[in-house]
Amino acid sequence: MRIKTKLTLGVGLLFILIILLGSVGASYIHSLKKDTENILHDNYNSLLYAKTMLQTLDAQTDQALARFEEQLIKQENNATEQGEIDINAQIRHDFEAYRHDPLNLERLKTIRISVVQLMEMNMQAIETKSQYAETTAYQATIWIAITGTACFVIAFTLLINLPSSIADPIQKLTLSIKQIAANNYGERVHFEKSDEFGELAQSFNTMAQKLEEYNSSHLAKLMRQKKRIETLINKMIDPVIGLDENMQVIFVNEEACKVTGLLEDQMVGKSSKDLALGNDLIRLLLHDMQQKTPTNEPIKIVVDDKEGYYTKEFVHIEITPTGEATKEVVGHVIILRNITEYKELDFAKTRFIATVSHEFKTPISSMKMSLQLLKNKQIGALNEEQNHLVDSVHDDVNRLLKITTELLNMTQVESGNIQLNVEPCLPQKILDYALEANRTSADLKEIDLQVHQSPIAHSVLADVEKTAWVLTNLIANAINYSHDNSVIKIALEQTHMFTQITVKDDGIGIPPEYIHRVFDRYFRVPGTHREGTGLGLAISKEFIDAQGGTISVKSDYGTGSEFTIELKNKQG
Ligand code: ADP
């Protein structure tokens, strides 16, 4: 039965029974009242009149007789019982006769008997009527008890059944909804009845089933996507290692297994810190990852007896959790880019440049020597125009030689084969060599090379040739980027530990946005018109770094630049 019908029936029946109870009670009370009224009105009054009549009969005065008649008239008007009219008529007859013959005592006696008869009749009627009222009261009690009991039974049944029949399914449904909210989509409710709760259960189950279907299709989709990404990562030619926020390995691809020499099972799920204890590559990668600015240097890894070159890239995965403002790190990905191919091409290029520049150097040097011979007057005097041409070719040969030397030096730097010959030497020797090499070009621009030397007490530890080349390059740049008739200050200073050589010019200076790039290979400040390769400072830095020294620059754009070399002194 539907809950609505159940409620309507239960409450409706209760309502009807209450009305019935009220009506039965009211009707019985009414009939009891009527019975009592009847007794009072019909019989009690007759008794009263009869009693007064008896009392007045004894007085035998006119006043008493008048009073008797008054009572008799009242009694005549109150004849309610069967036979009462006859007795009243008998009393009237005897009373009339007695009034005409007051001495007839026999009549008086008859009247008295009739009045007593009247009293007995009414008393009898009172008894009958009170018995009848008793029956009515009894019936009323029975009916009220029956209706009351029915009311109680229905109300009690409703009290016991109704709250639980409504609350229990609601409670069950609430629990099931909570299960669904907790992603337990297999939850179902089973209400046997075909009431509203039965329909609700059916709708709930349909909803849960659809959610379950959606969830499993969603999950399947996610799984497919995961598989796709896993395959993609696996097929990558670059080794990839994924770590979670606790530095535990969550995935590795085949290439990563190859370069680390470990199996996937040996890595996934393990702490990278534990793995680092037994694996040099992982240790190096973790160490670099924890640096604020990891080095860009490629690393060499031997895989299957073949050398491979890789650059490292660390991606820190950050997400902003829903409802929060700050980001949090949820993992890291280490990617090793395989640059072996480029490295091999680079080696080939370096080897090619080295061979070419080496092959060029000898003929260029002999061309230079030939030009010097040509200018020698003992061989034969040249006219002005020939002299001019020879000077011009000499300049070009010098430039060619400079470029070839720079390229050759560069190949040494790039292949990591800088051959140093570090030995204690006097810094003046280096300075004098560089000054001599630049003297002619300084004179051409009428630039004054001013040298300031502090007392020199220590030898410096340096490769004389390479350091002289660096200083020559710095002075040549200073001359190149200075105005005619200016001054270049070259200072040589020594502390106990270090020797510093500074080249300061009042030239064009370097724009601040480019100053950090002047030591990069092939870098030239945009708009520089002088000829050059952009290699001089890069090579200088490599040479000085290789000797354990430093080279630095300060510049005010438009006012001049200052380059400083610092080298270690020979101790003891
Ligand atoms: P380059 O062969 O072009 O001189 P360098 O490596 O020696 O190559 O210098 C790189 C660049 O730095 C130059 O092209 C020039 O723009 C700038 N530079 C070097 N020295 C100076 C200097 N003394 N004054 C101004 N700019 C300079």
C-alpha cells in the first residue's frame, strides 16, 4: 500500500472513530439526561402532588380542600403512566363526591387509597425508568469502550508503525547516498514494497548504475590515456625518470634503464636517494637537481660500449590544489637529452676547422715572410704605389693569420685539448710581449699606451705564450674600440698571492645589456663595425680559466672599458 493511502486511511479512520466516539458519548449522555428529566418531570412531580394531596386531606378545611384541588389539577396535567388517567379520574370523582358530602369518611378513605395507588404507580415507574437509565448507561459504557478501544488500537498501530515505516527507508537511503558520495558506486537499495519508497529505491538504483557505468568508462578512458602516455615516454629516445614529491621513482623509460644500467623493477617504487647510493649517474643527477642553477655541461655516458652525450633537464611539477592559493610540488621529471649526434657533428666540425686552420697557417706565415722580403730594399726598391699595395696585402695577411690562430685556438678549446705549459715566469715578460705586438697599431691611431707597474716581487704561474696572446688580444681590442689620440692605461700589480694586469681604455665602452655576453663564443656587440670574429674574448677566458686564473670586465658605455686578468703567483 502506498504511504499516502496508508496515512490517509490511518488518520482518516482515527478521525471517523473520534467523531463516532464523540457522537455515541453525546447521544447516550443526552438519553440519560432525558431519562432523568422524565423521572423528575413525570414521576417525581406526581409523587410530590400525591404527597401534598394526602397532607391536605387530613386538614379537612376549605383551604385544604382548595389546595387539594390545585394539586389534583396539576396531577391531572401530569398523567404520564399507563392507567394514571384512570386513577386521576377516580380521585377527581371521589373528591367531587367528598366535597358535596364532607362527612362521608368512606369517600375520604377511597381517595386516600387512590392517592396511595397513584404514588405506588409513580414509584414503580421511577424504578422502571431508573432501571432503563441504568441499561442506557451500561450500553453507553460498552459503546464508548468499544469505540475508544478501536481508537486506541488504531492510534497505537500508527504510533508503532508509521514513524518507522517512514524513517527506516529514509535512513537506509541516506546511508546509500553517503556510499555513492564516497565513490562506492556498487551500492544499491532494496525496498520490497511498491510504495513511494519502492519507486525512490528504483530511481536511486538506476542512478547508481548509471554512475557506475560512467565511472568505469571514465576509468577505462583514464587507463587508456595512461597507457598511451606510458608508451610515449617509453618510446622516447631521451632517458626520462619521474619522481614523486618524496623523491620516489614513479616511472622510468627503456632509455633511462639503459643509461643507468638498472632494470625498471629495480627502480620503480624505490627511493631515488637509496638508488643514488649504488648508482653514480643517479647520484650525479640528484645532486645537480638540488642545485639552484644546475650546470649545462653535457655528461658523457657509456652505453653498450658506445659513448653518448646527454644534457640534463629538470622539470619540477607544481600544481595549485583546488581551493588553495599556493602552489605545491607534486613531483619531478629528469630528462636526459641525447645530443650524441650533435656532439659527433660538432667534433667533426672542430676537427675540420682545426685541420683547415692548421693547413692555412704555414702558407699564410710564408706569405707574410715574403711580403717582408719584398719590402726589404736590398732585394729591390718598390715604387710608392707598389709599397702601398704591399702594405695593404700585409694588413690582410696579418688579419688572416689572426683569424687562423683564433680558429686554431678555438678548436683546442672546443675539443677540450688546451695544451698548457704552465711555469713560473716574470709578468713583465708577458706584458712586454703584448705591448710590442700592439705597438705599431697603437702608433697608427696615435694612442698612448701608458704602463703602471707596482714593484714586482713574485713570479706568476702561467703559460707565457697563451697569457701573452690573451693580453695582446685585450690591448688590441682596447686600441680597436678607442678613439684616435686617446690613452690606454695598462697596470701591473701584485699582491702576495696574485698578479693582476688591467687594460683600461677611454673608448666606446660596452652597453650594460651585453656586458655579461662578451665572453661568449662568436658574440659581438650589435653594431660593432670593426672586423673581428667574436672569438678573442671567449678564447681568452678559456685560456685564463684553464690556468686557474680569472678574467673580468667593467665598462661604462660611452666612457670606456676595463679588462682585468688575475693569475696565481708562484709560492715560496
Ligand atoms: P672581436 O674579434 O669582435 O673583437 P672579441 O671576443 O675580442 O671579438 O670581443 C667581443 C666583442 O666585445 C667585440 O665585438 C666588441 O663588441 C666587444 N669589445 C671587446 N673589447 C672591447 C673594448 N675594449 N671596448 C668596447 N667593446 C669591446
